[in-house]
Amino acid sequence: MTDQEHDPDWHAPLNLAFTPNTITHALFYSATAVHTGWTSCVNKELVLADLYAVDDATGNYCRLAEQEFTEEGEEDVVWHDWTIELHIAGIYVAGHWQIQSTASLIDWEWCAKEAEAAFERGCVLMGKRVRRGLVVEEAPPATPAPKRTAH
């Protein structure tokens, strides 16, 4: 029997070549901003939520971080940022989905879903998969109904 008569070993390593450009094209096509770097752009002091998928063999990882921040000179405008950060072979490739905190709930939902989908795809590069969980949210505070006037 030759090697061609047997199925390949399930644990045989596969070597693929990715560039930041191909990662960006495949994972971050709907992001509001994308960039590369030698250091992380996530500010630990601004992080609200953080989730990692780590490749134990290489130390590479895919990260979903949510941050809130204000721009210098515009302290009254708060931005919410979903960042997907891939750290592969010393290079950081990041995609951001950013909206103002006062944006509509449908915009929040869209950004969250897009970032979560990118995170899910990025986790595949680390040999991981994502399972969805349930989150219970409280109803927003009731606002009094506007007063009606008779005309």
C-alpha cells in the first residue's frame, strides 16, 4: 500500500500563508476602521469586556474587546468600540466597529453582530470555535408618556 491509499492524518500540521491584507479582507470587511501594528491598540483602562481565543502551541490569539472612550476636546461624546484583534507572529491586525453611545439600538446590535461574527471567524485561525451564550438585559427605565393636550 502507498501513502495515497490512506487518509491523511487528522493531526498532520497544515501550513498556510496569511497576510494582514488577506485577514482584513476576510474578517474585517464591514469594520469602520482597520489597521496593523507592533503593539496592541486596546487600552486596558477603557476595556468593558474582553474575550480571548489562544492557540496554545504558538501563543497567537484572537481577541474581542469592548471599550468606551471620548475624543480629546469632545468629552461629552462617548464612543463604544468593538475591537477584534489578531496577534499572529508578532503582528497585530485589528478591526474596529465604533459608534457613539447615543446611537440607536439597531446600530448597536449591528456593530455587535458584525464584531462577533469576525471574532468567530478569527477563532478558527486559532483552532477554536465559538458557542453562543444567552445574555439577559434589563428593560430600559420607563419614561413617562408625553402629556397630551386638547386642541
